[in-house]
Amino acid sequence: MPVTPEDISKVIVTIKNYSSYDFSQYSKKSFTRRIEKVLIDYRLDIDKLINSIKNKPEFIEDLVRSITVNTTELFRDPRLWQTIRYRVLSKLASNRKINIWHAGSSTGQEVYSMLILLNEMGLLDQANVFASDINTDVLKKAKIGEYSYRFNLEYFENFDKVIKENPFKLDEFSEVPYEKYFDVNKLNDTIKVKDFIRKKPVWLKHDMVTEGNIFNTKFDLILCRNVLIYFDTDLQNRVINTFYQSLFRNGILLLGVHESIMGAITNNFIKSGLVYQKKK
Ligand SMILES: C[S@@+](CC[C@H](N)C(=O)[O-])C[C@H]1O[C@@H](n2cnc3c(N)ncnc32)[C@H](O)[C@@H]1O
């Protein structure tokens, strides 16, 4: 039986009543697809699914893991990383401290990209890097920092574009070996982030829908990339407002390359390309 909008509403209301999670403003299309997959994977119908949500608290955590989309990669969208390097971090270099928050950090590749870049720019020691996600499984994987070599060969192309090449000075090339940051084991099909990078970030379980800034600090830079696409417009604006409140004056917000800020809240930022700067 196909899942109806009424079924989806029942699932959302039950999750809300039996946990701290609120998926009522997630995009219905993507949420419905994920629930359909859960029904197949767990061999359930809607009534049994709702029963499990009501009676098995640990099932709700499984459900959250199944609902969230965790696709990510190292130096994803290299052009944005060039912007981060040459237009964002270069301006923060004179700060005594640089506070960075990766909201929706998934399995950690975005965070490690940032740390590698900070290290190449000589900014690692002055950076405080926080990373958060709603999904405890991806946070566990992120902390371990080990990825498949074979499946992620394009990581190295991205790495070259951001770390080795300078798009503004084509004759400049830095010879940075991958082994500076990763233990590469082709035989075991793994790359593992080296400890001096891996131990640096603070990883936290955090739900950006129901929780505000829990970090006891404000930020110079917040990245929330490829998360807002799963939210409706109203929720996007609420979350962006949390980020706005969490930024220092002139702080920068970076979204995914296919995401943008819309509506009245745009007046709070100066937009330049993909960079949103908090207005004074
Ligand atoms: C597609 S991944 C994006 C990862 C990374 N930012 C990137 O662009 O490569 C989206 C992540 O957002 C997380 N997420 C979804 N809803 C969330 C919420 N309410 N609070 C915190 N994280 C959330 C998911 O668990 C997932 O790991």
C-alpha cells in the first residue's frame, strides 16, 4: 500500500509526541521517500511503524538515522572552498581566535577539509572548531575519521584544487602530500585522518530544529551546507535566524551551493556570491 499524506502526518505527530524530534517542517517529499524506505527495510506497515515509535524509544533513534540524508565528501564543491580560503579565512587570519561551527557535519569530511585548510594557512592553533549533527551514527564515524579509499578517489582531486592549486595565481602550486593529513592504506581500502587533525574538533549531538546555540560562544564562521534543502521555507528561516544570533558582528554564514537565504531575513546579511556576512 502506498504511503498517504495522512500516514506521514501520523508518523510526524507520533515522533513529536514520543521524543524531542520535530520533523513537521521537513520537506514532505524527501521525508515520505525515507519513511517508505524504512517500511521496506524494517518490513513494517504504517501501523506497526507507529507502534514501534510509541513503544521502543531506541527505535526512534534508528528512525532518525534512517530519515537523515548524510551524503558528504572532502572539499565538496572545491570552488566554495577556494572562496573560503581566499575570501573568508584570509580575512579572519588576524583574529586572536577563530570560532567555527559546522552545523549538520555528517561523517566529518567537511570538518576535516576545514582543519586541513586552516593548517595549510597556519591558522590551526587559533581555531576553535565545533561540529554537530542530529544523527549519532555519523558523529561516531566522524570522530573515527576513517573513509574508503576506493570510493573516495575524487576526494584527492578536490584536495588538489583547494590545497595545491591557486586559481588566482596559476603559476603557484604547493606540493602537499596526502600523507601529511591521511594514513593511506590502499590494501585495506582506507584513508584515515591523522590524529593532530582528528583530535581537534568538538563533536556534539545537536538538533538545529529544536535547539538553539548550545555552544556558549558566538562564531566567526558558520557552515550549514546541504541541510536546509530538507526543510520548508519557514523552518529554513527559523534556523537561519539561530545562525544570525550565533554569529559575531561581521560573522560569515556559508550554505550549500544550491541553497540561499530568502525573505525578510536577507536584510540581516550582506550577500557576496556564496558568502553571507552578518550586517553590523
Ligand atoms: C547531506 S548532509 C550534509 C553534510 C555536510 N554539511 C556537507 O555539505 O557535505 C546533511 C546532514 O544534516 C544532518 N541533519 C539533518 N537534520 C538535522 C537537524 N535537525 N539538526 C542537525 N543536523 C541535522 C543530517 O544528519 C546529515 O548528516
